[in-house]
Amino acid sequence: MTLLPNQTSRVLSGMRPTGALHLGHYHGVLKNWLKLQHEYECFFFAADWHALTTHYETPDTIEQHVWDMVIDWLAVGINPGSACLFIQSRVMEHAELHLLLSMMTPLGWLERVPSYKDQQEKLKERDLATYGFLGYPLLQSADILVYKASQVPVGEDQVAHVELTREVARRFNHLYGREPGFEEKAAEAITKMGKKNAKLYTQLRKKYQEQGEDEALETARALLEEQQNITLGDKERLYGYLEGGGRIILPEPEALLTPASKMPGLDGQKMSKSYGNTIALREDPEIIEKNLRTMPTDPARVRRTDPGTPEKCPVWSLHQVYSSDEIKTWVQEGCRTAGIGCLDCKGPVIDAIQQELAPIRERAVEYEKDKGLVRNILSEGCDKARDVAKQTLSEVRQSMGLDYRQN
């Protein structure tokens, strides 16, 4: 994907504060964050406003959940020197952009988001007939667009949210990118490139618009990226002029597909707090061992001498995550022939999980002892996030006629 000059290779991702995290979060989200923080400019945030869309009646737990969640982030290795960690509600620009976007987003776009009716069905016990719940996909769009993120790591079930964000950005640019005198300003910007580059840009623009040559579009974008004689605003105008539109104020992000979490819970289902089948990242080692030793196995193995089928046993799903091919072969043969018992089978999994969580628990203790350090990390992250968000809002206000600068 080609980026605008002020749209770096930036990733934006957030998590609702639901308290201490579990292995499902680690394998489904945090391991990916650990990788991304070394490849992109990453902004990771605690989505406390999003938590209120479904838990507005019980806000008393949100603050503690934020602290617990961020400590878990740090304990697994998310590095505040590599990624910006912040709290959503501490950056008010999210709310302002959400409000401004709501003025031009069609109601039908929000009602058709797949998760809207799906969540209402799943959470029937909660009253979700609220403006906040209807508008939360647009708040997600504001979260992304306020940082001009180029990539948003999501699972397949969240792709529709990124697509909504792309549509919102496209509509915003169409409505507000056509500033007064846009054509004249674009033509003036072209002359600032110098005769040779101006001629090349004009030729490439014509090839793309008249002949649909994608290669010409990419070459023209690369040419603009190299220009040192034109301002950032002129570059944005020429990107839009190149594609036949107006100035691109809010760039469209791309979905960065992440593999679905394959971390099973203690009952073989997907690990989830709602199922009560989780192993917390800071769980006491004795509790972990007890829960794993007592987890259900293949119902056919009533006695030690009864053979079983690994694929029918929840423990086998854990072996898929943690065990080597050698151990998996040992499990397959031993279970089918009753050569090993269920407790024998669980042993390698217990050892692997304990080994994985030991350093995480150890680092978490250090952060729990030094809450001031955690607060400082988030304070610095909020300041950094706010600086970026303010720049975007300045452009948005100006494009919507809300700048009110005195002449």
C-alpha cells in the first residue's frame, strides 16, 4: 500500500479493559503486538469508552481493569519504547472526531455492521438500545482515522469495521476535500515541482485517468513522495488530484489480517471469560496445575486401561498449541493403545504452560510494585497520542470550516 506523506507505516489497535488477561488474549492478540511493535509505528490503547457501550451500568470496575490490562501488556513484553501505550478517554480528540464524523455518516451504514445485531443477540440481558452502542463502530473509525493509521490488525470478524472506516474516510474526503479553488491550488503546486517533474506528473496523471494504468498511479505517487519543494498540504492536494478527487484529509486504512486464536479453554471450547474456561496470565501456579489436572478428557477413557481418541479430548487441543511433534506422536500412540493415562498426557502441557507464564508473572509483580512507573508510561503515551491526534483534528476542523482563524 502506498502511503500519504503524513501517513507513516502506523498501526492502531485497542483492547477493551476487561481486567486481567488470559492465554487466549496472549495467543490471539498480544503475540501479534509483540511482532508488530518492531515493524511499524504502533499505537496500542485501552478502549475504556468502548467498554461503556456495553457496560455503562457498571463503570466502577473499568479503572482497575485498565491498570490490570496494561500491566499484562507490559509483562508479556510490549515495550513503551517501541509502541505508544495510552488510554482512549485521555485523548479527547477521539470523541471530537467521532462527533464530527457522525454528522456525515449515513445511519444505514451503522445499522448494517454485522456485529451490531450479532452483539444485541448475544447480550440480550443488557439494554443495548442506546445511541452509544449503535455508534460504537463509528467511534472505532475515529480511533483509527485520528492517527491516520495505515494498518489495523483485525481478525476476519472485524474486517467489516475497517471497511466502514474506509467508506467514512472516502465520504469525508469527497465532502470536504474539495476546498475552494482546489483545481487552481493543485495546478500551482504542480509548477513548484520544477519543469521536469511537473511534466512527468502531468503525463502520469493523464495515463492513469484516461487509460487506467495502475503502474502510472504508483509511479506518480512515488514521484510526489520524493518532492522537497512543495508543502505537506500541496502533496495531499496532488495525491487527491492524481486520482481525480480532492485533497485527501483522512487516508483510508487497510485491514491487517491476523490469524484467529487457536487457544482452547479448559473445556475444549475457545478460551473466553464468558465460558469460565480461562487460564489467566498471572494465575497462581498451583491453581493452574489443579485446573489442568482436573480438566475433562475423552469420555471413552473411564478406566486407565481404556483406549481413547485424542481428537475427542480437550487436552489434545492444548497439545496442538504447546507440544512438539515428538510429544504429539507419543500422545497419539499412548492414548489409542492405553499405553499412557490421562494424567500422563496432561504432564507436558502443564509443564509448557507453567514455563510460558513464569516470566510473565515475574515481570507483572515488578510492575504491580511500581504503579508510578505504569502511570508514567501511560501519561507519556497519552501525551504522544494527543500530539498526533491534535494535528489531524486541526486539518479536519479547517476542512469543515470550523477553524475560525482571524484574518
